[in-house]
Amino acid sequence: MIPPFPEPAAEDLPTFQFATTMRKNALSGFPRRAYEEAVVRRPFLGRHSLVINDPDAIRHVLVDSHERYGRTPATLRMLRPLLGDGLFISEGRSWRIQRRTVAPAFTPKSVGVLVPHMLSAADEAIQELEAAARRGPIDMLSNLQRLALEIAGRTMFSLQMRASGPKLRDFITRYGRRLGRPYLLDMLMPAAWPTLHDLARSWFRRAWISYIDEIIAERQQNQRADRPPDLLDLLSAARDPETGNGFSPAQLRDQVTTMILAGHETTAVALFWSVYLLALAPDVQECVADEVTRSGNLEAPDVTCLTLTRAVIDEAMRLYPPAFVIVRAAREPDVVAGYRVKPGDIAVIAPFVLHRHRRFWSAPNAFDPDRFMPGASPPPKFAYLPFGVGPRVCVGAHFALTEATLVLARLICHFRIDLTDSIRPVQPVAVVTTQPDHPPLFMLTPR
């Protein structure tokens, strides 16, 4: 089964059209040859950009020589108002300290402690979906966004997000609609020179961090000795193994915003695409339902038994990686795949392109979870990067995969999921994450 996907541009777009396309839907800016060639080099605003699909070159940029490359000014302009100087944005010594401090909170053992929060939120969401399904078709995208945010709230704060969740979603939606998109001046102006969009982002950040501080304060005022530990407990107790220092209140807030945003938004879209693909492939959906039933303990399922369910998640993230692009700016001269790189040149590793590249995948646009089943040949190293790779690989990968697998298993165990309209294709649109171009409606039938 080949789900809809955007037709690549026949050739490289002119610079201005390319910049405009990146703001509207970055996936439309990649030419056809990007899916076929090892490196695509093009001039861009007085510099050069390289779309890199060569595994050795990817390893060079993201692993072996990662300190030679940093976030681009445009990336910092777009993300810092939301994430502050948390783990995702920080670099150098600050990043190394944060990474060492945060990592223990995301070990498999620590994530296992948070599973009850995930399951309780999923079960309540399923009860609400059962009631809503009796009234008609369901917008699964918004429901999965609410569920992922609820899980983020419970695992982060031990708080239900019914009151604060809608306002948090409103903040995120409003920011992504305009301020979270790259504008031409974001790419042209030095990072220290504010643009009008930067001023608007600054005003947004004041309101945003004030609201996050309110949520943290509410959590601290409502601590209960009988509740399971949450991520805020783990992060508050975290200490740099070298210095023994913990996070300051401002640093803790930046970690919280990073975990909420990176965690719930990316997991929600991964779940949406998984549900969408299973609706298009009902035979696979029935196999997933059988697997979940056979796994036995549905109250506390063993994720390692859900191999097909996990393979569906993996394949959905191959076809529609939530983090669709990794962009780095060269800090010093370098050579990548035989190309000379100057300071300021841009290295682009696009998982959306890489995961559909004809050199690495058979039937690259087809939905085939068997690629990730036990016994299948693993994908080439550095050809599958849903969470990045190298020192800056996503620290929450295990958390996200555990959550997505458990939620998908719960959903498919309780419902048969069908699209109400299989005629109108759902196309991916990439701005901050890989979203659907419209929220399709689903019919949920209790099993």
C-alpha cells in the first residue's frame, strides 16, 4: 500500500521561491534528485546548502565532527522563544552539563516508573472516544494531541491537563501558525540583529513563560506523598555527576517547556500517522489487534511483546518523521563528501528525504511494517534517523516510543478505525513537525 506523499519538485527551485516554500511546506522544496543522489548542493543566500544522504557524510556532520556545526540563526530565532536555553537549543559546555543532568531521568528504569501515568491517561481518553464515536466521526488529530499533552502533563507534573491543556495548545498553535515559521529575514539577518518577527516572538515568550511558571507553581502547591514520581521530581532531583549542581528555577522551566513541546507534539503526530496508515491497511490493523490481545496483560502490557505494534510506529516515523529535517551551520572550514564547506554554509540532513531515498529502501514510498519486524534486515546505518543520531540524539526517544506503542495498542485493542473519506488524500505538511494538511475524520467501531 502506497499512502499519499507530496510529489517532489522536478528541479531545484529558484532561491526566493525555495525560501517561500520552506515557510509554507518544506517538503515541497526538495527536488526529485534529492531522493536519488548522495549529496545535493545548491547556492543559497550567498552561501551553499548541502542536502546530505550519504551515510559517511551524515556520520561526519552529526557524530565525528559535530562540534564543527551548530544551530542556524533561523532555527534559534524560531525555537528559543518556546524552548529558552533548554537541552534542545543549548550548545557547548551548557549543553553537555544539561545532557549529563537530564539523561538519568530518561533511562528505561525511569521511564518504567512513568508508565502508569501513560496508561491512566490513555484509558480515560478511550472512554471519551467511545462516547464521542456514538455521536459520529472523530477528528483523531486533535484527540491525539490532547491525549499526548495529557500524558505530558501527568508524567511531567502529575497534573490533569483539562484546565491548562487547551490554553497550552492555544499557545503552541498560535506560535506555529505565524512566528514558528522561517522568514527570509530570519535567514539573512545575523542572530544578534532583531527583526519585527523577533520582537513579536519576544512578546510571546513573556506570556508563555509566565503561564509555564503558573503550572509549575500549581504542581508544587499540590504535592502528595502517595503519588508516583513524575518527571519534575526526577529533573528537580537531577544533579550533574561531575559538579553535583542541579537546575536553577529558570533552567528547570526551560527543561519543562522542552519536554512538553518536544514530547507531546512529536508523539501526537507519530500516533496520528500510525492510525492513518492502519486505516488505509485494515489487514495490518487486524494483525495489530490480534497481537495486542495475545500479549495478555492489558492492564500493564509488556511493550517488548508488541513487536508489530512497534513496527507500525517505526514505519510511520519512516514515512512521516515528526522531526523532518536536521539543519546545521558550519562554524569552520570543512570537507563533506568531497565538497568544500565554508563557515556559514548549511548542512541539511532531512529524515523525510533520507527515509524515502531510493538507494536505501525498496519500494520507499510503500507502507510496510515488516521492514522493522524481528528477523528483517535492519535499515542501513544512518539511513533511519527519526530521533537524530550522535551525541545530540533525542534523549527522550525511549519515553516517546514507549508512550506511542502503549497508546496505539490501547486504541487498536478497543476500536476498529476506518477513514470516513478515503478519496481525499491526506498530504504531509512540514513546518515545525510533519502535520497532515487537513484533519481527516475517522469512524471508530468498538471491538
